[in-house]
Amino acid sequence: MPSGDRRVLWVLPILLLALLAPFISTGARAQETVLALEFSFSNPGARSMGFGGAFVALADDATAAFANPAGLVQLARPEVSIEGRYWSYSTPYTEGGRLFGEPTGIGVDTTAGLRIEESNQDLTGLSFLSFVYPWKKFSFAIYRHQLANFEFFSETQGFIRGIPELGPLAAERFPDQRSGVDFELVTHAVSAAYRLTEDFSLGLGISHIESDLFSRTDEYQPPTVYFPNPYLEEKLDTVASLSIEGSDWTWSAGFLWSIAEQWRLGGFYRSGPEFQLEAWSISGPGHPWGPGADLGSVGSSITAPAVWGIGFAFRSTSGRLTLAFEWDRVEYATLVDSLDPAAFPAPPVLEDGDEYHVGGEYAFLGSKPVVALRLGAWLDPDHQLRAPAGSGPLLQALRPPGEDQMHYSGGIGLAFERFQIDFGIDLSEFVDTASISAIYSF
């Protein structure tokens, strides 16, 4: 598609829209299609989620292997960690409506403007599994992390544009679409940290990331201008498919510095993997060329965003109160900039974004087990693809402007002598995430 997810899980729905439009070959009508994606830049672990993702300057459990590998040196014993997550996606998309003119009130032509619907999907998965082994001034970790687990389905009915010069009922209707996306992104990685001084440590990670994404959009000719589309097989005009598959090696680095007795500063950098994008289109039974004709294909490399950030943490002298803040820079524009300009001469517009995370924890140290309560929030910046300048009205409708999203999180942790279990939740307008994670030291 992530603390919360940095989509959500982030949580934000990223809408990669109409990537297929430029590749259709001469003689075939260009298809403007919707492709929604969600992958997470969030830290693993329910504890980090409860902090609103402000974890880079804490990084004091096994999930530091991903969040900030420099924090691994804080672990005194070998640890194993496991996390399961639940994702609930409500991904908005433009379902239909009027592009120009006043609605006639006939059939599906009842809306002045665009109609917005949501694709609702609930998923679960094993999101994190790790083993950490400290040795002298070093600490080593091996882990598996699920960066994305996302599904999406959309169905359009009646993008209508009036033709006033021909009369009040004159209009044209764009073809209707059914689109689906299935996306998983999994990393297997190793991390290591070294304590340079009592107050300063460095960390490094190497990851192997695998992508498995497939999207299909079926485009149907409408029966009439104004009435609902029954999506009959004989009216299927084109089938457009897109895949982003393959694997790549990436790296990460981090530092952790105790600048004073109660204050710590941390930072990290994670490079983005590069995959191969393949897109193709064939005709359906309703196409003038008949079913199965090759309408065109295109290929390009595509690079996921690199992410870097810095944060600080404060812990009271009693150890009961912990506060944390983190700023992350997500290089979203890389997704578009990495596309082959020969294959995509008019790519969508996408800009880098800044995430702000804040969280706190209060621990009841006198209880057995120790109980910790957490609250957090973070800002997920708008990173929805926008239509390039000069694009047509349908593409403008399929790519409506996005907006920033606020996430609110909370959690509770129970710490025993060698075992810890944490619960976390991250809520936003479009993505809700729940997490349960456990750590055992031996």
C-alpha cells in the first residue's frame, strides 16, 4: 500500500491513476484507467503504532531492525518478535457523474458533478517476524516484514458530458469500467548495529524486497447514454492489465545518540526498491476488431520512494513518561520520475511529502506486569497522483485532488520479566489498522 501505516499505515490511499493511457497503439482508442495502490512506510510493532510512528529516537525493541537499526544495541538479551495486523481499507474513487452540463434526471444522470464511492476491503496478515542477537558492542537481527497487503475494486457507471449546442438532452457517455488490484510487498532482511561510544551507535540494514502486484480493468460500452450498464460480456470492449513484479536489494542506515540524560536523537534512511512495470491491453468481444486482438503494450522500470527521517525522544527521570516526535520525508515523486519517458510521455504529477509523528507513553512501573498506556497522532500528506496539465476532462475526473489525512493511534503494553505483549490501533478516514505483537527475550 503503515505506528499506523504510512498510508495508513500509512494510510493513505495512494491512487495511481491512468498509467495505461499513453501506451495504447495506433488505431486503438486510449483507455484511461484507475489503479489504486497502498504500500506502507510504517514501522512494525504495536508499540510503535501506539506512539503514532514516532519511534526512530526510541528503537528499543526488536522492531528497531527496520525502524532504526542503530537501536539494536540497546537489547541486552537475544529476542524473538512476532506481529499480526488487521487492515480495513475504505479507498475512495470516482464512480461517475456529470463532467459538464446539468443532469437530466434520467437513469444514472442524476448528479450535478461527480459521484464518489468507496472500495471496502478487510485483510489480515503476519506482518513482522524477527530474531535479534546482541554480542559485545554489536547486535545482529534477521527479520521478515510485510510492507503491503492491499486489495481494491471499483465499478464506474456513467461519466456523462453534455452537448448544449445540440439541445438539453444531448450528451455523450464515456465507457464504464470494472477494475481490481491485488498487491503484496514483502521484505526479508538483516540488520546490524555497533556501539561506537556509550552514547552513540550506528546501524546498517540490507533488504531483499519482492513485489507481487496485478491489476485488471475491463471497459464496457454503455447500452445508452443515460441508463445503467449491465456489464454484458458482448459489450466488453477492452481488457487492460498491469503488473509490477520482481525483486530488488535495498539498504538502510540509522544512528542513535543520547545527547543528554533524558534526551535522545535518532535518524534513518531507507532506499527504495526498483521493479519492472508491464502493461498491456487486448480487445474484448464488443471491440470492432473482435476479441483477443493485441492493442498495445509497454514496459518500464519503476522505483518506490526512498524515506528518511529524524526525531527526538524525552524520558522522565522516573522512567514513567516517554514523549517522542519524528519527521519523515517520503520521496513520492520517484514513482513518476523513474518511469521511462519514451513509454510514458505524459506521466501523472506526484510530489514528495512530509510526515509528522508525535506520541507518548505512561508506564505504571509499580504494577506486575508493568502496564504502559500510549497515545499518538501523525499527519499523512496528500500524495495522490494528479492529472498532468492539459489532460482531458475524464482523466481530470478520475484523478481528483487529494488531501492530507490525520491518523490517531493508541495502545497498551504488558511487560513481564522476559515477555512483552502489545496492542495498538491506528485510525484515519480511509484506513484503520489494528496490531498485536509479542516479544520474548532469553
